[in-house]
Amino acid sequence: MVLVDDQQLVRGGFRMLINSQPDLDVVAEAGNGREALAALAAVRADVVLMDVRMPGMDGIEATAKLLAAGAGGVRNEDLKVVVLTTFDLDEYALSAIQAGASGFLLKDTPPEELLEAIRTVHRGDAVIAPSTTRRLLNHVAPLLRTAGSPGSPHAAAVASLTPREHEVFTLIAQGLSNPEIAAKLYLSEATVKTHVGHILAKLEARDRVHAVVIAYETGIVAP
């Protein structure tokens, strides 16, 4: 993984924590977005811990560039970005998610939660704590609804969902996990996983986090 933060002491603390784990390894560090792009052009990584506020190129621009084309101009479908922020209602966190980040974490997140978040993102799951996500999305819901006007592609995509997919989508947007959705709808987890896959494909959503943002944009859920 790659650490991106303009404070060397912060990077050092994260590096010691991450490298203490047998299944995790820091392969590069960067002090700003430009350095991150250069680092990821030279090394292969699965997860990037990205600070938001940095000089030169901030974490939002760097995230967008990394996930749009990938380092060196080659798109890396497997690269995941987790944004680090100081404030859970920071508008930068939303911008980072819209840029393609798989989620965000507060810098004072307990070490065990940070490590689990990295592993979760690597597996391809969302990593935003539901309560933190809810506060953030409720805070910016008016902006999201403006972005998701009735004529938007997202509105058309949501309309294309089957009744069952719409039901599952609504529960995803409420923050339920696959096992919780399965229990609520009396379905097998395998069936729910299949529905989730179809929903993400129809919405052209990168992951569950992106799907939740679309749900707010289109009024499927409201604050």
C-alpha cells in the first residue's frame, strides 16, 4: 500500500502500524498528490491511504487522477483509495468519494479499525462507518439531490431496476450488509450478492459507497 500525507510524522506512525502486520506492507510514501502519482507509476499497490489537504496537489485531485487513468496513464481497476480527514462533516470527504475513493476515515480512528478498514477495502467492500457516512450524506443531501435531477443518467438507471433490485438497493442505501439484507428479505446471502452485483452494474457504481451516494442523489433515501 501507499501512504500519502504531507506530514512526515503522520506517515511514520501509519507506516509503523501497517508494517507491524504480517499481511500488510507499505511500498511507498508521498508528501502530496503529485508525488503519489509518481510513486504509483513506479510501484504496484492495492490500497492508498490519502490525506485530503496537501500542498501542490490535494488528495481529491490526486484520487480523481489515479482512478481515472491510473498511474502512467493506465487505468488500475483494482486500486482502492481511502481518504484520511480530520472532520467527519468535511465537504472534502464527499468530494473525494465522488472522485472515486472507496471511503474515508478520520485520522484519529483507532489503530485496529484502521487496519480492518484497509483489509476491507482490499476485499472490495466499502469502508465508511455507517454513522459517519449518514452524518456526512445528510449534511450534503441538498447538493446531492441537485446533482441527481430527474433527467440525470442515475435517475434513468435507478428506474431500470427490477422491484426486487430496488428493494435491495434501498436497504444498501440504509447501510445494511448483505447478511442483514438477506435476513430482512428472507433470501440467501448468495441471492443478495447476485442482486447487489446486478444493481452496481446497472448503476455503473464502483462500489456500495458510490451506490449510496446515487441513492441520495435520486431521492431513494432522504435525511
